[in-house]
Amino acid sequence: MLKQLLLGGALAAGLSCQVLAGPLQDKVGEAEAALEAGNGGEAIALMRQALFDIWSKASLSIPTALFVKAPADGYGIYTPRADAAFAPDEALRIYLEPVGFDWKQQDGLYTSLLTVDFDLASPDGKVLAGQKGFGRFDFKSHVPNTEYMANLTLNVSGAPSGDYVLELTVNDEYSGKTAKVRMPFSIK
């Protein structure tokens, strides 16, 4: 009886693993097989397709948002600030890496359109200033890129010394998805 129960449990576990298997696991298996066969290019292409599949189902988010010393030269090519304390006449330079936005095929290219709104608030949430459509990022590419970055510069000259929160809302104009980022900073 115990043997039958254990066998039944093992069979159920095995079947549930098969139920969890899907297109993503299939693609990973194909990539592993291609790599073992010495075809690294095909393995990378299969993994890239798996990433695109995940990307298309993911929600819009901004996993990297930071104040930087100067505009980034490209994806991941930035110098972060040591702190978020700015001089009264110093511009806020921001680096963003959005993920999960939509790409559309148009005229033989993939296109994306992101806009950025901002609110400048006090630490207790009172909005002091803001602008819709402050940033606009319209990209065109032959592939739906996943290494995507945006530079923003915000001039807050004239703001009194104190603590503030910059809230950025990134809007995917194709899907209607939005993502928010809160960035505390101070003017000294």
C-alpha cells in the first residue's frame, strides 16, 4: 500500500512538472542542445527569442533609475552620483532603464514610444510642480531591443534649499502601460 502511494505521488509529481513545462522551457532546451552541438549563435538566438517572449508578457517597470554625473553615453555607460544632494543651480541628470514596454513593427522596423511625466513634490507628498510629456523617447530598430536607456535632465534652479521627491511616470504610448519611479533628493 505504501509502495503504491509513493509511486502514485512520484507519478503525480512527474506529471505536474510536465504541466509546468512550456514554450519557454522548450526554447531553453533547444538552446542547450544547440550549444552542445557547437552552435553558439543559434543558442543565443533561441535565448534572445525566449527573452522577447518574456518581455512581451512583462509589466512595464524601471529597474534602474538613478541620478548621474552626466548624460550616459549608452546602455549601462554612466557614472552614478555619490549622493542625491544638488547645488541650487545644478540640473538633475537622470538615467533610466525601462523594461517590458511594447514594440510595434512599422515600415520594416520595430518602434517604441515612451513618454515621461514628472512631479516635483515635498517629502510629505505635496506636488510643487510638474509636467506631462516632459520626455519623449521614440526609438526605431531592426530588432526589439532589450538594452534600452533614456537620459533626462531637469532644471530646478530657483527652488529653495530643502528635501524633495522627484516622481517620474514612464508611459508606454503603444500599450497604455505606466511605471512610476520615486527619487528623493535635496538642494543644499
